[in-house]
Amino acid sequence: MLLIPCPWCGPRDEAEFRYGGQAGVAYPRDPWALDDGAWAEFLFVRDNPKGWFAERWFHTAGCRRWCHVLRDTLDNRIAASGPAGTQLPEPDTGDVDEPADPATANPARPAPGSRA
């Protein structure tokens, strides 16, 4: 489980939140002017990086507010969080390009292929 730092409530379990997708996706200025392809791209096409990614989370079981979280998709480390609409700081990227070793990335979860 993730421990998500809510800007208002402090660190809380991931089960209290709902994932809201990629942060910073702007709503189209004139949605009525979009054709079906452009509308589908706005709704469904998002980045899927390996590494640091800005996400939106809604604190359903707490303050009921949206927040932005900067999370590493390789090992679920969280570098920063803040209210929705704020610019999150850049993470310390010293080892971001190195793939995580599955055996050590999450000690609570067994490595793939191992028996637990």
C-alpha cells in the first residue's frame, strides 16, 4: 500500500483515496469544436512514463479534496504532494533512470517468480 501525504490531513493510506489520473491535463478551450478523434484523445490518451509522474488523487475518506502527488512509477516512492493546481517541485533524480531491482524495490512484496 502507498502512504499518500495529503496536504491537509497528513500521511494517509492509499485506500482513503481515489486515483484521478495524470495531473495538469487542461480542459479544451472549446470542446464543441473538437471532432470525435480529438475528443477521444483528450479523454483517453495520457502519458505512461517509467519514472516520476504527476498524478491527481481525491481524498474520499478524509478532507474530500483533490491533491497532486509526484510519484515514481518504478517503485512507488512519493517525492512531493500539494493542493490541486500547484506546481510540484522536481524530485531528486539521482537514481531515477536506473530500473529498480524487483527483489529490493518493495520488501513487503516478494520478488517476481519467488515463492512467499
